[in-house]
Amino acid sequence: MKNGKNGRSGETEVVRKPFLTGNVMDERTLKSSLAFFGIMVVVIFITLIACATATFDIVILRVLLNTAVIAVCLMIFYNKGAGNGSDAVSHGEILWQKKEKGMEVAESERKLCYHPAKGYVTGIIGSLPVLIPALILAATTSVQMTGAGVLPSWMQAYTARSDIGSALVNYTQPEGMGAVDYIRTFIRICILPYINIIGSADKAGVLLLERLSPLILLLPAAVYGTGYRTGKKIRTRIHTVISENDRKRVRKEKKRIRERNSPRIKGPEQLN
């Protein structure tokens, strides 16, 4: 299918090829979701290393560097989704051609074709291992206060008293970490670039990020799904470039033939 831009001659014709549409989920959904989660783990590990050295006191520098880290990470998911979306459209084009030739197309093969929501579903399923803990933290988090204190020297003598000594000793002993504390540590690692932007000393800001952590951790899935949807445009661009190159090659070949077949015009002879 060819569409000329604005219908004007001489402009590039947009070439679109028909393709079969698949289902939101198919037999490769679980595998694709695991691959998505694997990318998330690698990205989280890289950001942990990168952002651990990006906690500057200069606010502007800290914000710029951590924002750059976030942008690069999201671009990785976008490009991965765009590649998978392009491959799915290409698969659908092949199956369309087989169907047009009267060949049988298996239902399992058709399900693998492009679907506009498939990228989002794959990303959300792949995000569940970090999304579920983030939901738990968002529902249970609170402002983190200072833990155990230090008794003044003049109160040390009272720790030996049986009536108040145990209470004073407990004041100096830190509380053990609970399940929510481990979840909080894990989620903070996952959203470390965002914490660095506002600063870990801002307790209210960190609390807000913890409550918004499910949405933050859904960003890769959203970006991946958006990139997946560009698969149609990528295939259209590929077909358009191929068609344009073919036309250029034909024009050059015709020009070469004309030049070869055209009679040579002799210049005026020089008189002695």
C-alpha cells in the first residue's frame, strides 16, 4: 500500500504493508515478561552503582546527573519495546502474505503478531516482582524517625536501678528490622535516582516517593509499551526507505541506459 504525501509528485511515497493482528497475550508472554524483568534487574543494578556516586551537595548537578540516569534507563526500555513491536509487525506481514496465497495460518502463530496493548501487558507482568512490594510499602509506609538515642552521662547511674533501669537500656538499643523495613530498603534501591533528586534528608519528600513508588516502577512498563506501539511506524519507515532506494536505483539504471544509447555529438572541427 502506497500513500503519497499531500498527493504531490516528486515527494516520498509512504509504503505500508498489511499485517495480521495478534492477541494481547500469547505463548511467549511469560518468556517476554521474564526478559523484561531481567532488563529491570540489570538496570536497577547499574543505576545503584551510578547513583551511589551521584549524591552531590550541589543541587543542580545532582538533579541533572540523576535525571540523565533516569532518561537513559527509560530509553533502554523504549528501544527494547520498539524492536519487539517491529518484529511482531514483521511477523504479521509474513503471515498476511501466506494467508493471501491461500496457505493455512496456525492460530498460535497469529497470536504472536502485533497487538497495540501487548507491550503494556508484557511490561506490567514483568514488573510484578517489584510492583507488589512497592504496593505493600505504599500502603504501610510512614515518616522514618530517629531510632535509638544516647543517654546523657548523668543518667548512666540510673541504669542499675531495677525499677527504671530496663526502660533506660531499651532506649539505647535499636529496634530490629521488620519485613516492611526490608521492603523499604529494596524499593529505595529501585527508585534511588528519584530519591537522589529530592535528597535523602528530605523525609517528607522520601515519604511521598515511597507512596508513589508503584507508579514510578510502572514507568518502564509504560515506556516499553509505548515503544512497542511504534513498531508499525518503524516497519512503514523501513518499507518506505526500501521503496525509495529501489526507485532511485531504477532511475539511475534508466539514465545510464539513455546515456549509453544516446548518439555522441561531435564538436566543430578545427580549421588549419
